[in-house]
Amino acid sequence: MFTVAIISAAGGSGRSTLAANLASLLAQRGMPPFALEFDPQNLLATLLGSEAPPDDGLLTDFMGNKPFGASALCNSDNVGFLPFGHANKQDAAGFEQQLRSTPGWLRNCLAQIDFADDTILLIDTPRLPSIHACQAVEAADLVLSVLMPDVRSMTLLPAAQATALTDCGRQKPLLHVINALDSTREHHNRLAAELRARLRQDLVPEIVHRDTAIAQALANSVSVIDASPDSLVVHDMNGVVNALLARRAAASGKACQCHA
């Protein structure tokens, strides 16, 4: 299994949308993806075809002393996923206390699930700083930092880097991706160029462009891959998948089986 924690220091960067569509693209390639929502917003399932956020999930499993992963689901695209679930404030606070007192909690729970060796696990997280994101980073083989081509992301970039490299106990490989670029906006292009110059090999070569295909897919409760398979954003996200597979291959010492 290869585990990717998806983080961002800026809100609204598209972490959940990216996680859901990357999982769908992996499934389309015949690989076994698994999307884990470690974000109390509990919205990832709605991006994978659910009509509403599920009540059951890893949080309710924890509160009910059920095995981790008991509430996992699978959608029509053959994407396995585990929602966060819904609970009251008291239960949520108790869960956070568990995470703070047990730094390796998520990593230990994931080790209890018999994933296929070639599974790629994508962990969606809330905006930094967050104990949930820190747990995800600690459990990950690779950290994918989502950046917007705006001043917020430029300003908060050191926070994302610190989370992966120092704040969460274990230094992890870090890869950045620029999301939601509007190429008609001059400042988007300028800031994207600055990020590319600053991050170099630590930035996914393909930039994910802003595309109305995503909004249309969400409105119809389908993945953007199903709704607009030939869209620019699907091409871009395939580039992100290739970058993840290349990093996995490098970590395992095997040749990358990458394709669009």
C-alpha cells in the first residue's frame, strides 16, 4: 500500500475534490484506490456519488467501539472509501483528544486493514493547522500539498512545508500541486510561475486548471471523469496521478507504469 496525505494550509483549495477525482482516475486505470476522509466536514462521500453526507463513518465506528473501517463503502466506479461520519460536539471532542494523546493512532488503525499491496490510499484532511492533518501526515508515505495560484498559498506555503517536514513527528516526502488555475488571469499565471521557480522538482509538472466541468459533475452527482472525460481538468489530473505513481515507483525501486 502507498499512502498519500492531501493537505493544504489555505481553505477552499480543492483538497476533497482532488482526492475524489484522483481516486476515480486510479480506478479507471484498473488500480485499487481507497479514499479515506479524515476531515470532520464529512463531505468526501458526496463527491463520490452519495446523495448526502453519511451518518456512519470512522468517527461513529470509534465511538461505537467498532473495528476501524467497518463503515467503508464502494461506489459505482469501484472506488472504496471511508467517510468521516457525523457525531455531536462532545463525541468529536473526545475523538480529537484520542488523536492528541496517540500520535500514531491513524497509522496503527490502517495497519489493521488487509489492503491489497498495490492499493493507493488517499487521505483527505482539513485545512492546516489540524490534529487530523497531522495524523494523516504521520501515517503517509507521501504528502501532497495543494496550492492555489494566489497570495494566500504563497504566504502559507512555509506552514505546509513545516507540517510535512517537522511538525508531525516524522519527516515525509513532500510534493506540491497547483490547483484551480485560471489561465485568463494574469496574476494566476504570474504566481504559478513563481511557485514553479521556487518548488522546482517538488511541484507536479501539470497544473490543474479551473474548469466548469467540475461544477457540472458535482451538480449531476458524478465524477468529472464520467461527465467530461476529454476535459482539460481530467488531462491535468491524469498528470497528477502520473506524478504520484512515479513517486511510488521511486520509493519501491520499481519502474513506473504511468500513462494518461
